[in-house]
Amino acid sequence: MPRYLSLVRIQENTIDMESADPGFEERMGALFEEMTKAGAMLDTAGLKPTAESTRVTWSDGKLSYTDGPFTETKEVVGGYALMQCKDMAEAIEWGKRFLEVHPPHWTVGLEVREVEEPGA
């Protein structure tokens, strides 16, 4: 069964947990439990802020390093989920449900991509 990586895209400076409604964490926990029981969720996590990260770039045969925060970037990857689903439609359905758990005043997006399996 194929695996899918769901990259959670956020506008980092516009989302904070204090602005979440009281039931947000419970709804998210219930969804993750449902996904795990269904055998879809393999791994998930949020990511630390870009202020605590470094970008490494290879260009013209040289490495360069840029410490965060990355002010030139509006949207960043804020988390991920690695899922095992029968097809892209199922992966997108789980992603849609994940987005709908969030408070309506937040802007959160997903990029869902199939993982290329070795030898495929």
C-alpha cells in the first residue's frame, strides 16, 4: 500500500495555540486516534519555529547556510504526517478532515505527496 507525506503549511507568525478554541486539542487527538486505528497514520509531528532552524543550500558547487527565522518566506512547513493509504483520494480525505479540525480563523494548508518507494 502506498505511503503519502502530508506537509502542513502555515503562516508561522499568524498561528498560536492561545488563539485556538478550547476543543481544538481534543478534536485533533480524536482524529489522530481514528487515523491510527484505521492503519493510515504512520507518524506525525509539528516542527519547531523557523527561528530555531537552518537552511542549507547547494549552489554553484558550494554550500551556504541561512539561520532562521526566514523573513522572506510567508508560508513555511509547520508539521507533517506520514500516512499509508490505498490511494491519493484517501490521503486527501484524511488531509481534508485534518484541516477541518483547525479553528476557522487560522490559515492552514496541506501538500500531499506520494512517497516514491525504492525500486519503483
